[in-house]
Amino acid sequence: MAVIETKGLTKYFGEVKAVDGIDLSIQEGELMVILGPSGCGKTTLMRMIAGLEKPTGGEVMIAGENVTELPPRARPIAMVFQSYALYPHMTVFNNIAFPLKARGGFSKEELKEKVEWAASILGIERLLARKPRELSGGERQRVALSRALAKEPGVLLLDEPLSNLDAKLRASARDELQRFQRRLGITTIFVTHDQIEALGMGDRIVVMSGGKIVQVGTPRDVYHDSSNVFVAQFLGSPGMNILEMDDFLVGFRPEQFTLKTHETESDGQKTFSFSVTRVEYLGADQLIYGNIEGYEREYHVVAKFSSESTSIVEANHTYEFVVNRDQLRYFEKQAGSRIEPRSF
Ligand code: ATP
């Protein structure tokens, strides 16, 4: 059953159309990621689902009820936003307890039980007596998440909740978040502009651009079967290589662009002459930058090899590179939509 549904959800800020007719359906227990570049409308969409922003048009349904006109507190949701605010003068315990006290109706024991439960999910029981200033950034983040969980919401809305963490902490927080989300089976919407985070966490991903949905699918769908050239280039690090032909675009991913050898040679491959300009060592991987030659114009592309790869390529040399034909993706030039294979 869909726990959250939006129908034609639209928001104008004056002349700016921030969100443009979004139809979305999120299933019970699902972790749905909303991914897109800065300014594409992710936060505005989330704020409308939360009730913090009044839609210009459309509807929000939560658990089968039309909540479009309801204030945030009347919706069965909890939120953690990028700029989560903890109360500096309160202990961690009181920070987590605050929304429960505000709701009222809990005995002291019940409050204690709920706070301890929420703190244990994020592993911060030993911090309950501290004040926020005595915590690291990552610990503060966990307090904010515990506070949201303590309300036992039907839906958790997270807007870039990990953006204040350094890369290493971010990876472990991601893991933690995903584990408790799975364990509690809590329907979650997670907003990010970070495609690695999106691919790693989402059951499904909504890719947005210019206030609209470009594609909705599993991480595998959106990565391997991008429905649009925008999605193909936005996902992946680096994104898909695109060659512009007369009336269409053809693309392949950097890791699919490999050195031709006698062992790998086969009929199912397209061969390119690749003049290497630079090799960038990145630890586990290396990126090979260069140009594809032999067409009317030159195309800058990049290949991605494992650093352990036995294929050795050097700058200022030209090689034969191949892509499996079934890995080539074709897009129409105007709107960028996926099309059937063409010859080139
Ligand atoms: P980011 O990743 O940078 O947070 P976003 O995808 O969350 O971006 P939104 O914050 O939803 O994007 O903004 C969408 C568009 O609406 C942008 O063009 C933004 O400038 C505009 N916008 C957002 N809030 C307001 C506001 N209160 N008044 C006017 N314009 C706004």
C-alpha cells in the first residue's frame, strides 16, 4: 500500500516554478531517495509533504488521508533537516524527550523508556546526560535522528541529514541509518544531491530536474537503464560518456570502456581509437582521460580501470578501446529520451 502519495504537486515562488506537477507513490517500509542537482526542487517537494510549505496546486496523501490542508503537527511524520537544531541548554535526554513532552500524555517512566529506546537505536545511550556542545558533529546528528524516531512516526523525512559530516563519518552514518530504517521498517524519504549516497541507500530513486521527475526506479534501473541522457550523466562518477552524432546521442559508462586485447576481442564490440591525454591515479581506481578520434569531431571521454588492472596505458599514446555493443545507450537529441540502438 502507498503510504505517501502526491498528485500533481506544484509550487510557485512568484514567477519561479520550483516544483512542477509531481506524482509520486511511496510504499510502506520503502526508503525512497529524491536525487537531483541543486535547485531542482527537492527541498520544496519535501517541505510540502511535511506541511511546511503550502502547495500552489495538487495534493498530498499520507496513509490514505488527504493531508494537504493539515499543519505539520497533524501529520504522522518526523523530519530531520540539514540544519537540524538541538536545544543548546538541554541535555541530550531532554532534547529527545522534547517533542514527546510537547505532545503530552506520557508518564515519566514512559518518557524514559521511549527516549532510551530511540537512543539505543542510534547507539547514543551513554550521551544522554550531556549537552549538545559536548558532542561531536556526528553525535549531534544521531541525537537529531533519535529525537525524530522517539515520536515513532509513520513516515520519516530526511533532507540531506548527513551533509554536515565528514566523508568517513558520513559513510558510517549512512550504514547506521539504513540499518535502523530496515529494522523498524519505517517508510522514509531521503533527499540528497549525492548520487553515491542515493545509489547506496535507496530502495528506489526519484531523479528530479527543473522541478519535474525525470525517472523513478531502483538504483540498478536508473544507473544501467537511464531513461534520459540527463540521468545517465548525473549518475556515476564520472557520469556517462556521450558522443553526439548527427541526429542522436550514444553513451557508455567509463568502466565499460576498456582496452582491446586479443583475449577480449569479439564481434559484439564497438572499437574506438582513443588518444590518451592524462592518467589520474585515485587509489582503488584510475581514470584515463583522452579523445576519441576518427569522427567529424573529437570527443572527450574517460575510462575507469581498477588500479590493479593489468592493462597499462600511458598519456600521449593512442590505443584501440572497446565497448560491448549491448552496453551502448542511445538517446534522442532534443529531449534526451532513450531510443532504440542506431548504427554509427
Ligand atoms: P538544494 O540541493 O540546493 O537544496 P533543492 O533541489 O532542494 O536545492 P529547492 O530548495 O527546492 O531546491 O529550490 C527549488 C527552486 O525554488 C530554486 O530555484 C530556488 O531558488 C527556489 N526557491 C526555493 N525556496 C524559495 C523561496 N522561499 N522563495 C523563492 N524561491 C525559492
